[in-house]
Amino acid sequence: MQSKIISCLSSFRRQPGLLSWLVVLVLFSSCASTKFVPEKRYLLDRVEITSTQEHFNAAALEPFIRQKANSKWFSLFKIPLGTYSLSGKDSTKWLNRTLKKLGEQPVLYDSVQARLSCQDLLTALQNLGYMHSRVVLHTRVHGRKIDVHYLLDPGVSFLIGSVDHDIRDTAIARLLQDYHWQLKAGSPFTVDHLNEERKAVTAFLNDRGYLRFHKDFIQYNCDTIRGSRNIAVHLVLLPYRANSRSPETLHPRYFIRQVNFLPDENDKLHLRRKVLEDNTALKVGEPFSNTDLQQTYHNFARMAAVRYTNINFREVRDSLLPDSLLTAADTLHRFVDAHLQVSMNKPSSIAFQPEGTNTAGDLGAAASLTYTNRNLFRGSEQLSVELRGAFEAITGLEGYKDQNYQEYSVSTKLAFPRFVAPFLSRSFRRRQTATSELSVSWDLQNRPEFHRRVFSTAWRYRWEEPHHHLKWRFDLLDLNYVYMPWISETFRHDYLDSASNRNAILRYNYEDLFIMKMGLGISYNNGVDAVRANIETAGNLLDGLAHLASFKQNNSGQYTLFNIAFAQYAKFDFDYTHLLKFDRRNTLALHADFGIAYPYGNSTILPFEKRYFSGGANSVRGWSVRGLGPGKFKGTDGRIDFINQTGDMKLDLNAEMRSHLFWKLEGAAFIDAGNIWTLRDYADQPGGQFLFKDFYKEIAVAYGLGLRLNFDYFILRFDFGMKAINPAYDNEREHWAIFHPDLSRDFCFHFAVGLPF
């Protein structure tokens, strides 16, 4: 073994750099991978599953294989096995124990597990309707390793030839006359389809009073039809039996007699009676519904004031039946009382959070104090008030008197766990899981260059549709008022008024500004695909009022409100992420992000906060934040490029391979592409305008590696990006940076919390 390792190392002694060390580690691990494999045993090196039928997805049955080969980093390198193999056999040494703990023990081939895998695969094929299928096991030994190949021969799939139903409960039989049966003649015959029908019928009956009905009351008798590949399905719904010794009866149907709200351990109901009733989906006098029960749990769980909810049902022996039920003599009616107990969180809390800041080398500190009341009006209304202060010592500024930055802000938010709006019926509000939110904030910033005041207020709604994986946000009204009470003479001379250095975009964003907008957002996430879309418009209502009421106009012909020109624009954003999971350790994340905003009417330039930027930890990671674009613009003055390197349109395309390494450490390899553009041709951003015939030439590309510390509740991310294609330069060496890498020019490091997408 030692000679093999030396041979592996000697062939790479002349390869310099980090890459060669990685190659050495991989080869060293490969050479030593059978170190802990006993005699007459084999290391399971590779497992493959294929099918004799081209269009059959054999990979979908891979979970039925009991033995998998050792895991790989990025689906390529068996580094965990190699790490384990680097250890010695003396377990008393710390280094050996550590390497074994960080690594992965070799998987030894087990012929019994292979045969059981064949049986499981055969059962899975039959459950999919391939009754005459077979599984062939092939093995290939090379040295002390073995490759295993499972070959699936599905044969011909069977179909449902006919379906008949034997409902042995007259009341349920009447209810199922309105049920839409899923099993139909001509459909593929699979066990999953049979089970789905059982679950669907059970859910149907559970929502119509049959509290004690479960899927085991439904059975199937299936027979093949001679001379065909069709199967006759006979569904039997059995009568009710409380236990194996009880006689068969009709299934009892339960109605809600009353709903009782019980106090918590302090013998007090902290929520108003109306709030309790509005969030209880269970209806008195109606049949029990499992959907209503789960909706009730969900309604109370989303309340910030509620810690947990417990609902118990007690059967009531009562001979008094509603008139509507007296004619149904062949139905076994019973009543239950629902007892709902709500346990509350602490009504209020105070949180203090200090933090340190470092902006381009300027050190500072900040602190926030937050008061939260979770049950303000005894309806789980949540009020939060945050006070924040920040200080930063600014260095390197010439011509300014004050060298420090100060910020003070107060923000308050009041959230109602329901729709708060006129003309909404009580039944509508009970059906929706919505939140209404009012927010107000005031922010004071004093910098050496200027003083800035920002007042914001908004009224918005949020609601969700869990069954469809949807979340909605509607900003009914969002007001932002920006006031610049003071700008230093030095800053005004250098950036705003100087004829040689005047910048229209910069100047617009250091004037008083008023934004009145509304917007709609939707997000969808099923764990594999995540989609977010947002649209917002600003100034349209004010523009209509301005024409009707003849608002005053400034020297630029813009309508003003309180002597301030209001912004008018439309903005649309779309974000999509798709995850391809290869195995439990390796996932490929594909991401696309597109945004476009257009100023019109009362505006010719977008407000700075609404403009797009490229580069940074969540964009094209070969560039720093606001270091890329727009288009092929490469900057003219580093002091003001932060405002010039913004645009009206953005495109990001990302592919990231994520792999679990060991412990809490995860790795990533990524390729990013994208840029920003302006929709108009601004003199201060030459080469930044979007032109359909040229934009594809201006897409920047970066590549790199990342390390992540995953602590479940948050992720610390370290990404190392390199420029590959730089559209800001025409010369070959800098444009095609991937062929002429220069760390001092092309490298960019990012630290962030959370995944980029």
C-alpha cells in the first residue's frame, strides 16, 4: 500500500499551487481507500441502476437500493472515505480518532443486502403496475473493489380495466353519489393510485362528520382479466366495527353540539370572545370536519400571542336531534363537544441588541432597543417599537468639518392577525389567514457631507394559501418622504453644482423627494421550485390629482406636492430558483433573477433606492457590491461610481453546486452571469444603455468556490469569486479574465449570512 501511495505522490511533485494539493489529496485518498477493507471482502465502489426500456425512469427507484457507495463531494470526489482512510488503526491516538470522526467508514459489499434490494425493486415495479417485471443483479470485481449494477426489466405495464364499488353503509353510499372517483378504467394500475383513492375518500368522509372513519375501512379486490393486460378493481367500503369483537354497524356521523373555550393555567381567557369565535373554523350544528379542525389549529398557531392550542372532543349521549336529521333513520348520528384551550405567550418583552459596524474600514457601533406587545387589544395584535442609534468614525474626508456619522431612528409596527378593511363579511374574514400591518418610521442621518431625514408609513396586507404553497403581499399605500435639510458646501461644489463634475442621477437623489406607491407580491415555494414576483407603481394617483387640481410645477416642468416633485415609475421583479437533488449530500441550485423599472410622467430618473445594482454576495460574485455595470460602463470617478453603477434593468443567472462536506461545513462551486442596464441613454453612464443587439455581449461572468457553516437556524457564508468575462474592457487580457487570471484584479471575497438564493 505504501508503494502505491508514493507512486501516486511522485507523479505530482512538479505540480505547484493549491490545485495540485487538491489533486494529491484525491489520489492519496483513492490509493488508500481499501486500507480498512478486510480480507475476502470488497469495497462497494459504484452502484448503478438502469432499465431495459429507454423511457423508463430507473433513477426514481434508487431509494429502494439498500446499500449505497460512499458519498462524494460535489458528486465527484470521495473525500470523506479518503479522510477516514488517512487514519491509522491505533484508536488511542487523537489524530486517528479525529480523522475517522470527520471521515466516512468504507461501505463493504453485502450480498444479502443486494438480494433484498432486488426484492424491494421488484415489489416497487409491481406496485407501479409492471406485474411481469424482473430485476437482474450484475457485479464486477476489480482488485478489492466491486461495482454493482441493477438492471430493471419492467415488461408491459398493466391498466385498470374496470372499477366497481361495494359501499356497505347506506348513508355513506348516498354521500358518495356526489363524490368524484379518481380511479377510472384505462388509468395505469399502481398501488399509489389505489392508496390515493383511499386517502381521498377518507378525507371526504372526515370532512362530513365521520370522525372515526379511517382508510383501513376501504379494501380492494383486484383480478387480472384473462387474455389482456387489464385488471378489474373491486373497491369495498366496510361497515363500522369499534373493535374485532364488536358487531358491524353503520358508521357514526358526528355533529358539533357546542364549542367551549377553556381558560389557561391562570384561569383566564386573554383573548376576546369574538376573536376566539372568528378563528374557530368548527361550526356548531354542523358535521365534524377535519379540514375545519386543522384550519382552527392553523389560525391560532399564527397568532403571536398564542404559545400552543389544544382541542379535545367529547362524545355526548343526547337523544335530541335537529329536525333535519329525524328523517334519516338509517344514519347513526352522534354529538361531540369541542373543548378548545389556548395557552398564551408572555404579553410583552424588551430586547436589546448591540452591533459593531465596519464600512470600508470606518469603525462604528450601533444598538437597538425593541419593545413588543403581543396582545395589545386582546386580539393578538402585535405592537413593536424599535429605537436605534448608530455612530461611525469616518476618516479620510478632506474639506469637511465633522468627521463622524450619526443615525437615530424610531420605527413602530402594528400587526393585526386578520383582514382589517371595510365592507368585508365575517364569513370572508374567517376563511382567510391574513395579516394587516401598519408601520410608521422616522430616520435621522447626519453625515459630514449632508443631513438626511426619511419619514415612511405603510398599510399592507399579507395572506397565504398553504395548500397551494402560495404567499401574497399587497401594499395598499406606502409613503416615503425624504428631506435634505443641509448639504455641505464642499459636497455641493464637488458633486452637485460643479459644471465639470455635474451628475444628474446623483443630484436627483440629494433633493427632497416624495414617493407614494402601491404594490403586489406573490411567492411560491414547494421545496424544489421557488418563485417570487413583485410589481409596484408610484405616482399614478398623484399624477391624476395633479392634472385635475392643477398642482404647481417646478422649473423642470414637474408637478409638486408640498413644493416637492413626486416620483412616478413602474417596477417589475421576477425571481426563480430550482433545486436538483442528486443525493442527500449534493444539490445543484439554478437561479434566475430579472427586474425592470421605468420612470415616466413626472420622473425621468428612478429614485436611488429603486434602482438596480450588480455584484456582491447575492449577484455576480466576481465583483463587489455596485462594482459591475451598467452595461460596459467601467466608471469615471471612483468617488461617485456608487451612484453611477446603478441601472433600470437587471439580469442575474446563477448555477451553484452545493455539497455537504463534514460536521457543519458545506461547500459550493458556482458560476454567475449577469449585469444591469439603463433604459435611457444617460451622459454620466456611457455604454450603460440596454440595446437588444448588444446586451448579450455585455453579460459579465464569474466563477468561484464557497464555504458555509450551517447551524440550521442560520448559515454563515464565505464566497471566493473570480472574474471570468469582464464587459467593461475591450482588450483581450482584461475582457477574457478567465484565460489571464490576476488575483489582485479579478478576485473578490464575500461574507454573508444565509444562502444567496
